[in-house]
Amino acid sequence: MSAKRTEILKSMISDCCPAQKKKKLILLCETRWVERHDSVFLFKDILEPILLSLLKIEEEASDSAPKAHVLIKEIAAKLDIKEEIPRACRLQTARNNVPDSTEEEYYRRAVYVPHLDDFCNSLKEHFESHKETVASLQHILPEFCTKTDFYSLEAAFNFYEEYLSHKEVVQSEFMSWKEKWSQKKSENLPKTAISSLEKCDKTFFPNIYILLKLLAVVPVSVATVERSFSSLRKLKTYLRNTTSESRLNGLALLSIHRDIKIRDEEVLDKFASVPRNLDFVL
């Protein structure tokens, strides 16, 4: 059992059975009879914490949730515990009478679907307030600024006002930025915040530079963080578990930014600059 599931079981045993000294299950040994009955007695004593632990694991979105659900159903079947539908209410003041034909259908309609709807609504409320700001901030890109005016950027200016200069200064800077890219062909305009940031002169466009930096690090527009987690799953395997932090960071950067070309001469110069016991001769 993993350390995380062990901690869940320990916390449940401490809450339900404070007098219980043993906080872990004993393996059921097939050859040693003494160990066999001890493990059965312990399982019987902490049956309630075990069921609560399985329920908590089932609630978490992890790989162990389906296994926990199967174990709960098997234990319930052996203990003759049946899933029952609550009785129908006449007035329906505290809860509604959900139409159903089976226990599974009842709990899907009464518990699972409302919980899923509430979760989706919470996500919408969480990101809805930032939607207008991000949509306004993208008008700073050369691809969009040539087709719009400063009023399209006003929502982003109001949100990040403390980091910027006076409104008239930002407006005149935006008009200069727009004029700069209006003379270019559409196929030559930078398409992303990173490419626009490379073309932006910090001296002449300080406020535009700040807005481009903010746009470049907004989580909804950048997937670098997600790519780093995906790369770590491939890099830090069981056999590479002892990899040092500096080496792991280097391997992750190489895996994520594969579009950056590295010359062989740069790698050789790097190795040659490190002090060595033997001379590095080419």
C-alpha cells in the first residue's frame, strides 16, 4: 500500500479507534497460522476505519478510486449490506423525490449529476472574471492591434493599472505601437506574445513591454507548465529516481524546448571549461 493511502488509513483509525495501537494492516500469511488469525482480528477491529478510508480514496480522482469502489462493493456484499433508496417524501420540503428504477440510477441523479453541475459552475465562476481581461490583453499583439483601437485594451489597462503609467501615456504608446506594425505585411506580424516580446523595444515601449510580459505568463495562454509535468513523467522513471536536481532540470529543458538548436561546439566548450583531473584534448 502506498504512503498516501497508509496515511489516510492512519488518520481514520486515529479518529474512529483512538485506543487502537496498530495503525497498519498485517499481511495475511499463508504459512504462519499465528500471523493469519492476528491479521483477521485486526481487520475486524478496524473495519469501520477501513471502509471510511476506501470511501475517501474513492472520492479522490486517482488511479486507486475504481479499485476502492470494487473493494467497497465486495465488502458490502459479504456483510449483507444492501444499497437502499430513501423513502419517498410526501411534502418534499427537505429533498426532492428523484425518479429512478434502480439504486444506481437514483444515486446518479441525486448525487453524482448535481455534484458535477456544481463543479462545472464553480469553474465557470472562477474563470469568468478573468475572461474579459485576457480577451482584452490579446489586443496588444501586432496581429490584432492593427485592426483595433485603445478602447479594446481598456479592460486590461484597468486590471493592471498599478503596473503601468498614466492612461494618456499608455494610449499614446499604444498608438505608436500600432503605427509601427501597420506598415508591415500581415504575414510578417508576430503571432504570439513571446515573439512580440522579442520585437518590442523596452526603451521606446515600456508599458507595451510590461503588458506583453503579462500576456506571456498568463496560465490560460501558456502550456509550458503542463508540458513540464508531462516531460517529468517520462524523464524521472523508477530507474532514474536518484537523478540530481540540476541534471533533471537540464533534461527537462531539453525535452520541452526541442525547437532550440544546440551546436556541438557549445557542448564541447561547456565540458572543456569544467576543471578535470585529465586534460580534455580534441
